Amino acid sequence: MQLWQEMEREGMEELIFCHDADSGLRAVIAIHNTVLGPALGGCRYWTYASEEETVRDAVKLAKGMTYKNAISGLPYGGGKVVIWNVPLAKNTKPDEDGCGSQSVKQVAGDLGVEQQKGAAADEVADRIDKSLDTDVSKRAQRFRALGRCLERLNGRYVTGLDLGTTATDMDQIRLETAHVTDTTGSLGAQDDFTAEMTAYGVHIGIVTSLRQQGIASLQGIPVAVQGLGKVGYALCRYLHAAGARLIVADVVPERVQRALVQFSGAIPADPAHIHAADCKVFAPCALGGVLTPATVEELRCSIVAGAANNQLSERQLVAGRMQARGILYAPDYVLNAGGIISTAYELEGAGPDLIRQKVAGIAGTLSKVYAEAAQSAISTADAADRLAESILRSGHTR
């Protein structure tokens, strides 16, 4: 891996490598862009196959946070810290996420599992469990050491929860620096709050997308939801309350059964083929990459709008095909920004009601994306990037 070339290609500002011999900490702090303010992004604790994979993931995730924060109108740049644990088997990669609030043992259920990768939820949970140190004191030492590294950055980067980390870990960081969120007692550390806000934002985005196509209500609209973890299940609750007809799928049968009982009229689908369901809206809420050059041709919906990150396996090709087929795509980092919006406003002292109001602003952001795409005859994915990059060039949020 050519580090300088990678940094130049992705527009990175800084890559900081952290090592602590006593605790065994090996971490990469990736700061992508601080034009709008200090970088804000989660702290991931994961088992990667190599140092190179660790760095690439940190860079990719940090860049994604820059775009998500910018288009969401937040006064923060993008960053990520990745702690490398022990190597996993080959071809194992986690999904991107923002500052989340899941506990480690809930992660597999909260994110869902991408069926195309052939993984099962319990397998993902097992891999996450293996990332937990058996020596609790050693784990605490690692996060305190990371806190000291963050403190030396003098506020250029604020971290929080992400895949594989817990509020207890954030508490350890807090002992060394104030530049951390999602500590015990915060809204972000509550099990359901971030998932709820993410689902609410996706629901708002679906309603906005329907209105873009001249449909005023969800009443009677068939929506296929792939992935019934915390976010997917909460989304189903919003959709059902609004009168939508649910088609649901998950690789864990118990979650599907629960949804069928809870949401009257819901029907099950095969997780591997729910993208091809006869529906108005397809909402991918499991792991990323579900929309491939093959699956995009099988879509029977007119809107794709879900909570999953990195939904497009080959971005330009898949986005272009959806545009050519007249399928309206709600860019994932616009739609699923409820979690990072929640974190950002809690940092400013906002409570649940104001945070919910701010998440509802996703409707306006998405409408701007659709307007830009139509005016410039480009895909909605490109339109979202263009708007985010315009904000970054201006140096201030809207």
C-alpha cells in the first residue's frame, strides 16, 4: 500500500498511527477533512486480516463521515479511529457505520446480515464477540491509551461509539480526554435512541421520495424491508403506523416471525430475493453491497430508500442503471444520517425533542438532492456528492 498516494487519492488530511506497548494498542486515527469543523466519527474495534486492510477501512470510513456530516449541515468534518485487534479469516469485512449506540452483542442483530455474502447473524455475532478482550483490564488500558492519543490532537477529532465498542470503552477514553461522546448517561449510549433516530430519518426519506413521485401517503403502499435489526424493525413500526403494506425479510427467522405478529398484514420474503419483490419501495437495512449490477436489474420497485450503508457495490454503474430504469435512489449517507445528527446535536446540549426535529430536516436535504439530480441530469448519488462537495468548498454549512 502506497500511503501517500492513498492519502492524496482520497483527500486525507492526516493519518495518525497510535501504539502503546503496555496495553498492546494498535490504532489508526484517520482525519479526512476539517474544513467545516473538528472531525466527528466513531471508534471501531475490529479484527482485520492485515494492517493494510485496517488503514484502508479507516480512510474509507473517515471520508464517508466527511460527506455525511457536510450534507447534513453539521459543523463537523469527517474522521474515524480504528483499533486493530487480531486477524480474522480472509474476506471478512465489517459494514460502515456512523457514531452508533449498539452494544457489541447486539451488533449482528442491529445491522442485519448481507445475504449475498453468505454470512449468518450468529456468525457475525461470534466474530464480534471474539473482538472482546478476555482481559477486561487490558481492554480498559487500550482505550485509556487511545484517549491520550486523542488528547494530543487538541480537539481536531471527536470520537464516539461504533462497531465493536461500548459506552464503557468511551468512559475509559473520557478519563484522558474530553473529546469523546456516547459515554455512560448520554443519549447516544442508550440502546435504542440512535437506532430510533436513524429509522425515523429513513421513514422521513421514504415519505419524501414518494412525494417526489406524486404519492402523498404511505397508506396501502407496499414496502419491502430487508433486515430486521434495531433500525429495520423500528422502520417497520413507522411504516406500519402510516398504513404501509410490509414485506419483510431477515436471515434470522425469529425476527421475521416477530414482525409478522407485530405488524398485521406483513408478509415474509426470502432474504436473498427480497430486492426483487413486487413493491413500491425497497428499503435495504442490512449490511451493504446489496445493489449489484445483477440485482439492480431484478428490482421491481420505483424507489430504493433504506438504512444500510454502502448499498451500491459498484457505485457509478449501479447508480446509472437505476437512473436509466427510472428508479429513484435515496443516497444512503443522506438517508441514514439520523444517528450522527443525534450525536452532533447532543454535543451542543440538545435534548430528544430538538434532535428529532433536526433529523426531520433530512426531508429538505433529500429534496435538494433530487432537485440537483433533475436539473443536472445526473444520478442522485452523484447529486448528493456534488452538494456535499459544494458545502466543503464553501467552508461553511448551510
